[in-house]
Amino acid sequence: MDRSSTSPEQEQMAVRAAKLEEFRAAGLDPYGGRFEVTAHAAALKERFETYEGREVRCAGRLMAIRSHGRAAFADLQDRTGRIQLHARADLLGEEAYRLFGLLDVGDVVGVEGRLFRTRRGEVTVELARWTLLAKALRPLPDKWHGLKDVDVRYRQRYLDLIVRPETRRTFILRSELIRETRRFLDERGFLEVETPMMTPVAGGANARPFVTHHNALDLDLYLRIATELHLKRLIVGGLERVYEIGRVFRNEGISTRHNPEFTMLELYQAYADYTDMMRITRELFQHLARKLLHSTRLVYQGREIELGGEWPRLSMIDAIRDRTGRDPFAWLDDDAAARAEAGRLGVEVAPTATAGQVLDEIFEKLIQPGLVQPTFVVDHPVAVSPLARRKDGDPRLTYRFELMVNGMELANAFSELNDPVDQRQRFLAQMEERRRGNAEAQGMDEDYVRALEYGLPPTGGLGVGIDRLVMLFTDSPSIRDVILFPLMRPEEP
């Protein structure tokens, strides 16, 4: 091999490939089959007295190897943590010990041996036998420099999970959070259901959908942008309390808070309203914090956040009036005046933005970043809430809230609109917005309107962004830190 034209990684891979052939020449299969595991690293350490002196069988990846002539130490990592191995030539036999010396960091092995504690107090497996289960041909990142390239961490998540314990902890907590959410809702009489991921109409949220095509039916379909409209059909059908935790898809940009596919919890409760959704949101978040973090107080990106107690409500209208000194009601019915007001405030909006969209944009830019502690933001305009019930006192506004924590929206809820005539008119208004260039406006869902015509009980609905909630609970700055395989631009060949 011409070493002048090869990288250090390529040189290491060549050495490892040669060792692989040496294992084969010795009669070992470098990619072995089933290995029965009787104990894991964490349990062996936590219950050492139970296992002391007994033979155990462990399997995992070698993360460090330290040779001392006729003996060697190694660190074995499994899904629960690491445990030390001790290999001795006189116990393993000369050939088995020689082959053990060919192992590299990153190799996957199964080991059998007696558990003991070294003079330094380290819980250790004294090897009696070992089995090569998978020879690693690529070296792991250097332990001193680690895996610091964020792009590589997201693109090669398997590598990130191997070398960064904090990444493993994040995704273990994510799994526990979803499991606890299910338990919380199941105990309150909610029924978990599944709704279609491909639909002929993209509805339930204002977002640009992904389009696909079904060949057999010669039919364009949309990946769902929300589960809302199908879940509310089930409320019409009498299921009364339903929820779904699943992927939704929105053809939008990528940022620290946005990924084109993400996980959403949506739940709907008959004979309830958005105040009931406030209570269940607060109780859910507090339950998860106590279960997973053992406290309702946490630190996110250097800011201390308290999830305990009651959470305040903040009117969008009042907040903008207090911040700008100008009354939004003065321009809420005039789209052109609203856009002019946004210009005076230095807030950029689309040339076709409605007054409701302008109000939403002003709030997002000027008010939302300062909402650090949990806050229910209420009084959203009808124009940006096409599925929410109008307020009795002011039909320009709706019974809706968004939950803000550290300037980030974590939940969105309505008292659901159950008037089929009003719903049809709002769908028509959305279609007009789409005609004027708003690609995120919703389409007409005739079957959903038909379902409302059979009678939707008064209903409270809630959506929670699971990924953002995991961000909060793990102090992760980017949504890509909490999605195992975030969307990435393809690598250059």
C-alpha cells in the first residue's frame, strides 16, 4: 500500500482487515451468531454481592484495551454501561490469549467468566472464555477528541450512540417520556388509536404538505400534517377520549426547532373545552418532570424553569398592546392597515398576510422570546385558528391557547369548532388564502364537514410536540439532538 496516499483511518482499516483474516485462519468466525447474555454491566456493579464469585455471560463492544504482557484489561460497553474485563494467558490458554491480543477497540465480543473485585475496587469479569461476535473494520473516533463534528453525529447516529453516553441518555429518556405519557393518558380513560398517514386532503394545521402518488388508484395523496381531523371524526363516532402519538410531516425549512418529520401527541376529549386542556397539559408536564427528572424545576440553556404550580394566561392582544402602546383591535379587521402596522414595528410579513397572521407574527417576534416560564397564550384570531371555536364575547378571536416555555411553543389547544356551517365557511376562507398564494392554507375536507353535520359534541383538543418537550427535558439546543435520524442533505460522493 502506498502510505503517502492513504489516510490514518485507511491505514488502521488495513491493519484491522489483516487481523480479520488472521482470525479466520485460526478457525474463528469474525461475525458470529447468537450469544446468550445472563447479566449486564450496570446490574453486575449495582448487585455485586449477588454475583460475586459466580460465572456470568456478558456481551458488548470493547471501548478500551490495556495489555500488560501475560495479562490484559479491557472495558466492555453494553446498553447499560461499562464493565472491566481481565484476560490472563494462564486461564485462557496461550492460543486464546494470543487471539485476544488481536482484538481492537470497537470489536463486539461475548465473554464468560467469574465476577470479582480488583484490589483497586473495580468490579471485573475474569475471563474464562471469549467469543468474537463482530469484527469492527473502522476505528472509533479518538477518545481524546471524541465525536465533535455535529454533522457526523446526526448523520452517523450509530457512532454518536457508541461514543457519547449523553446521547444514549437522551434517547433513553425520550423513550421513557413517551411511555409515561401513554400511561398518564391511559389511566385517565383515553384510548390510543391510529389514523392514516396518507390522506387525500391535507388538513388539521396550516402547513405545506408532502405529496405522493398511489399508482393503483392513480391518486395523489398527502403525508399527514396533523392527526386532528381524523381524531375528531372518532369523537363524532362516540369514542369520547382518544389520543395518538405519531409522526407528522410538514414540507418546511429545517432549524433548531423544526424538522420536516416530527412526533406529535394529539388528544381529544368530548364534553370538554380548552380550559380542561390547560389542566391536562399542566398535569402531564408536571407528572413527566417528577417521574423522569425527579423535580419540577429544570435548567434549559442556562435558564431555570419551574414547571410546578399554576401557569399564567397571557392574552395576545393585551401583550401586543402593552409592548407597542398600540391597540391591535384598531387594525384587526383591516389587512392593509395590519401590514402597515407590522412595517412600523419592524416585523416582516408576507405581502398577502391577513390581519390575523400579522398579529400572530408580531407576537412571535416581539413577545414570545421573552416568555421563559410556562405561559398559556390565549386570544388567537380566527384567521390563524380555522378549527377553533369563536369566543362568545368577540367572534374575531377564538378559544385557543399555545403553551410557551423559554420562548418555544410546546403545545397548542382549542375548544374545537363544532358548527358545520362556520367550519365550511372557514375552509372556504382558507381556500381563498391558498388561491392568493398561501401554500400553507388548508383545503376543503368535505367528509370532515359531513361528520360535523352528524354532530360533534363540545370537545377540547390538544397537540404537544414530543421532540420539543424532549429538548426541554434533556437541555438539548436543537431538535436534531432528540431525533435519532434527522433529515440531512445527502453527503457529497
